Amino acid sequence: MTPAPPPPNDDELPPPPSDMAEETNYYPGIKIKKSGTFATLRRAVTIFEKDLRTMAKHGLISSVVLLIFLALIFYIASYTMTFALTFEFDEGGEGMSIPGATENVPPVADAGTYGTMDAGDTITLDASGSTDNAEIVYYIWNFRDSERDIELYGETAQYTFMAAGTYNINLVVVDSSWNMDEDETIITVMSTGIDTEMPTSSPSFISDINAGSIVSFDGSGSYDDVGVINYTWTFYDYRDVALYGVSPEYRFQNAGSYWVSLTVRDASGNIGQNGFNVNVMQNGDDYSQPEARISTDELVSQGDTVTLDATESWDDRGIVAYTWYVKQNATIMVYTGETAIFTADHWGPYDVTLVVRDDAGNAMGTDTMIIALPLGIDVDAIPWTATPFGQDVSFNLLTFAYGAALLASVIYTGGLFAKGFAHEIQKGTLKILFFGPISVTTMIFSKILYPIVVGPIFIFPLALISLSPFDQSANDILMITLVSYILAVLTMVSAAYGSCLIYFGAKRMVLKPTVVSRMFMYLSLIGTMTVFEWLSFLFDQWFKTSYWGDLYLSHGPTIAIFSPFHQGGVLLSNMMTGSEKVPDWGMFIIPVLLIVLGVLASRKLYPDLFTRE
């Protein structure tokens, strides 16, 4: 076999065609272009668009179902909380819910001890021994004297007991959150001098009269061994009436039966009592009573103008007179007319009585109570500081609202994020972290984009619906939800990059990112002061101990400050209630470090994954 000839030398090769050589001069030089700064972001958005379509197809229905379910559960919880966060004032068997309670620890009333005193002496009733964990703002003293109901107001009150006898003095104290307590004391009033004989009360009886008649009472038949010095006539004509003197006069406008009591007193304080019945007859053949109805706002603010409306009152032949009695403390204001207007100058209860009368003298009365709330309290909304557990436990409406918004944010942000990673794991495409032309940051960021963008669609409506029973401002609720959402996103992102850090540090998938994310969130939640303190309170109530509360006092604040969720609560407390507490912004270094170190570690360990597109 003949061997192949050797190749010719270079100088023996023919030159290239002249036209080819000229054309080569027109080709530009080859330039290498590196990946741009935003290449990862652009790639992540591309993946996000694909995931958005996939997740919308498979996860939209389940997200909507979850929204409806959580809205129902959260709304029921909020509706239940309204009963715990309002003060139920019981008047005449009808309850009235009053907002404004910031704690429910009742005060302790102390009416004091007084013993025995002489008739005619003035005594000072002193309730300064009463205590409360907040502030006592209302003192009411009640007792009866000579068939009259006496009410005095204030921490101290003076009263002169002219008649001898034993008096049961009742004290009711009310604190700034409408919690009440009462105490009773006994005062014995002795007659003065050597005269111990009781006078005899002997009023002249009055026969039946017609409505509108003027009656002259006569107590001249009363007598005493040393002389009667005081005549007090008392009866009830839709309000307490007290007349003084031997022969006072009174016009009975309203038909009905009246028990009139005469109390006579001598100079030593000895008293005698007697009474009789006055029947006031209607005029004509109209025997039907009218019906009195009051329409007004039961809750107002101090300084508001209150309109009393009796237009719904009714009578078969027409109402000719409307009389309003408005009692605030010891002051009684009288108004006439179908409507009446007064100004609630003082905060507290206003007792309102309406009496309607027809032309025949038939009358009917009805009562209601108006509560004037102190300035600064919204009559329609429960304040953010309202709590059912007392000031020693920092669990209030703001805590409840923040917890609900935070739970909704964690469920949707964390749930959608975890679902995105689970989707990749199930498809087996997580191998792309090693072998595909895509960076680790691109993969993680694309999965974070979905819950960040889609989560608020469900989170914000859920918060508005679930917190609607409190009648708080929508702007306040959105602010609470926004803070919760941002912190949930921060926690989720830091957990994702923390997972990335663990994953690449160990060069193998020790824990799935979803597991690490959940662990991070759960630990952060458990570490909050609210949860820690709330659990401590429950445990102590359950086991009848103080161990868990002491544990919280010793270690709770230290654990809580490491949670970004707790710092969000501190921020909201300052913004919504003016607590003047400043968040420890240094605690946010932890999630930021997880993000930064996660990115840096993956870049250092696998730099080639960050340069390919």
C-alpha cells in the first residue's frame, strides 16, 4: 500500500482569493457581553409570570375558599370580642353596651365608718378610702331621709340629718372604664336633749278630685309635746315631689292614685309619719291612657346637643301635653313639648322621663337613660386600648386586631410561598438549582414574587371583614394590616434566604425550604410578647398558680424583643394609642442578615450560577 504524500509546506499553499480577503476586512471583532445588573430580576419576573398562570389555575379556588372560611371564623371571633370589650350597663332590665373600657378590674368601694351623731349635725361622707387600679371618676351616695330618696355626689359629700333614726348609706364608685363597686355603712342619728317623745303626724285626708285640680294639704292636726317645727310632704308624680309647710298646695295634672306621706319633726329630731291616698279622676268619658315613646341617642359625647323626640307617642283622642324630666346627678331639668333639646355638659348618666297626657288627664310615663361619654371616646367605636383582662395583661383590641391581621398575612404570604416551592419539588424542577441556566437568587425571588403580589388581594379584604364589628376606621385597620403584611413578607423572605444559606452551606438539602420557613415563622410568633404573656395568663388561670406569670416577668421581655412581629406591635401601639414606645430597630438586623448572607453564600459557593442567563 502506497503511503499518502506529506502535506505541502505553508509557503507552497496557494494564496486565498483576493475578493475573500477584501470581504474579511468588513467583519467586526467579537465582543463578550456580561450579564447586566438586573438580569436576575428580569429572569425572576419571567418565571413569576409562568408561576402566576399556573398558581392561578390551581390555587385560586382554594384561596377564595380559604378567604371565606377565615372571614367567617375571624368575624365570629371579633363579634364575640365586642361583648368582652364593652361595658354592659343594666337599666330597667335592658342592657346598654358602652364602649370605652380599657380594663375590667373593678374598684373597691369604701364608704367609711361614722357611728352615732346628734340630730341637726352636719356630717361629711368620705369615700377617700376607695381604691382602683386606674382611676375612680364617679361617687354616688344613696339613702332615704323622711320618705325621700337622697342622692349625693363626689368623693366627699356633706349632709345634715335633722331627723333621728338609723340610716343605711349606700356608696357606688365607678372607675374610668365603667367598672363599679358598692359599699354600705350605717349612721345612727340620736335625738337631742331630754325630749324622746315622737310627734304625731295627722294630715287631713282628701277625697277624690279631678285631674287639673289644685289641692291644699293640711297638716295642722299634727302635734308634739314640745311642738312640731317641720312638715315634709312627699309623693311620686312621675318624679319625686317634696313639699314643705303646714298647708302647701299642688296641682295634680295627671289622673291616677297617689300615696302622700307627711313627716313631722320636733326640735329634738324626733319624727312621726303618716300618709293617705289621693285619687285623681280623669275628666269626661275618656278612660284610655296614652302611650309614651321616647326616641333619642342613648350614647353621646360630653358637650353634644341631645334631641328628645316623642313623636311616636300616641293617644286615641290626641296628646295635649308632653313633659320631660332630665336628671343629671342632683340637678333636674324640666322641658315641655313634643321634642326637647338639651346639652350634655357633663359626662355620666342622664335619667330621662317622658310624661304624656291627653285632654281628660289620662297620663303615661316612660323612662330611658342617656350616657354621655367623656371627651375623646368615640360613641360608636371600641377604643384600641379596650381590654377584657385588666391592665396587668397587655391584651387589648389593638393586640387582637394586629394578631388577626398578622395571622392572615402569615397564612397567605407563607402559604402561597410554600405552595410555590412545593410545586417545584413535586415537578422535580428543583434540580435547576444545580444544573439549569438559572441562579439560586432568581429561583427564590421568583417564588417570593407570587405571595407578595397575590397575597394582599386576600389579606386586606379579610382584615376589613373580620374587624368590622369594632366600627373602627378603615384607615386604621389598613394601617395595622399593612404593618402585619410587611413583617410577614420580611420574615418570609429572610426565612427563604436563611434556607438557602443552610442549603448551600451544607451542600445538600438537609431541610426543605418550606420546613425552615415554617420553623422561622413559628418561633418568631411564639417569641412575641403578646403571645408569651397571653399564654402565661391562661396557664396561671388554668392551673391556679402564678408560676407562668413570674416566668414571663423574668424572661418574657427578653425573648420577645428578638421578634420582628413584636417590634411591629410596639410601632402600632405608638401610632394608634400614643404609647410613646419606640421599636428596637436593631432587631431587624436578624432577618436582614439572613437575606444578605444567604445571597452572598450562594454567590460564593456557586458563582457560575449567577453569571448565566
